[in-house]
Amino acid sequence: MFAGENWIMKSEKFLDQNNFLKSLISFICVLTASFILSFNIKSFVNAGNLIPGGFTGLSLLIQRTLSQFMNINVPYSFINITLNAIPAFIGYKLIGKKFTTFTVILIIMNSFMVDLIPVTPITYDPLLVSIFGGILNGTAICIALYGHASTGGTDFIAVYLSNKLKRSSWGFVFGLNCIILLCAGYLFGFEAAMYSIIFQFVSTNVIERFNKREQKVTLLIITSIPDVVEEEFLKYSHHGMSRFDGRGSYLKEEKSMLVTVVGANNVKDAVSLIKKIDPKVFIDVIKSMDVKGRFYMDPIE
């Protein structure tokens, strides 16, 4: 039987390959997100004199304050790494070691890239800067989150709360960022601060739209070997299934429909796993608006 022997022999190899691939993807995502964040700061953020929110914005706010009011020029890298030291330590203890490690790599790379990349303004129109800068910022954060990392600072708070509450908390972080932006407005003028709020609003909406960790998907799985699929899927994903036995109306074969809900970021791996177990399986993927009750979310490593 396929289930008992053939699949179990392949299972560990499949998981090992998956873990290596995930680590490689994480590093590529961290590198890409670092470059986009740095380019965004040197092209859009500086051109519009914006404060992007979070610890990135706080670092820029401190750097500009020291430069303008005290005539002290401090590298962005020094300020950003220093500010993120305590959140990184807390994240290492409360969120996950691998997640925090990749986040620290991103923070360091981004910090030095900002100091090294030359200023390359694309436009000085404040509205265009706010909108497209916000899109780039949100995209960079989504890429980092896809790679199981973050951009540090307030992102640690968002990820921690999302994991605990099982729902998106980026709106709460947007509120915290608005407080930082109001302080910036008091020091450097409220016009730039208001454009910065537009920047942050666009960025937050991009994250809410494309960050799949908080999104849920229902899988309807039609298979002739339900016992095997149930057992192996539970081992791999820790998600339970509801089972309905029936018969196909075309071939009149005995079939079972398994129903389960997974995170949208796990759909690709889940479908790949099930198709390896049963190559003839039929899977209907349905986006779930919301899920009530107990739902397992993968712990952040």
C-alpha cells in the first residue's frame, strides 16, 4: 500500500529538503527586503523629508534632530542598530530564535546600506513620494515576513501580538507610528508629518493585503485514501480534519471529503504534501473570511 511504506520512506527526506529550502528563501528575502528598504529611504523618504514610522522612522528622526539642532552628524546605522538592540533581545526570548536572527541580519544590512547607497531622488512631489514610498515600504516588510523575518522595532510588536491574538495587529502598530509622526511634525513641521501618515497608511494597507500569515484558507480534499492523508497531514501541519464519506457520481467510486483550514502561507506546502501522498487527489482551495474557535498557527521559530 502506498501509504504505509512508500510515503513514510519519503516523508523525512521531503521535510529535510523543505527546511533547507525555507532557510535559503529566508536569506534571499532578507537580502531583498534590506535593499528595498534602503533604496526607499534614499530615494523617496529623504526626497519628501518623510518619517516612515517604526524604529526606522525613529532613527531618522533622531538623526535629523541631532543634525539640525545640535549640529551633530551620527550615522544612521549606529542609531538604528542601537535602538533595535533591546527589541531584538526581547524578540529572541519571546518570539523565536531563527526569526530574530534573520531580523537582526536584516537590520544590520539595511543600516549599512542606507549609509552606503547614494541619494537617488526619483521625484520631489510629496504625494507621489508618500504613495510610492509607502508601497515600497509595505512590500519590503511583506517580503521580510514571507522570509520569516521582520524589519525590527515595532514589527516585533506586530508579529508578537498577531501570533498571540491569532489576528492581524498592524492597525495597532499604525497607531503607534502616528504618535512618532506627530512628534516629528512638532519638530520639523506638520506638513511633512501629514504626508508621512499617508506613507504609513499606504504601507500598512499593503502589509494587510499581502501578508498571508493572518489569512486563512479552507481546503476541501477529495481522496480515496483518507486514512493516510489524515495521518500524514496531521503530522506535518498539526491541523485536524473533518471527514465526510461518500461516493463519486461519475465513476461511482467510494471517496471521502476531508475539510481543513490552514494559513494562506501554508497552502502551497500543504497542497504539495497531499499530492505527493495521493497523486489522484482533488483539492478545492477556498479563501476563508474569518475563523472562530481554536485554530493552530505555526509557532515562530
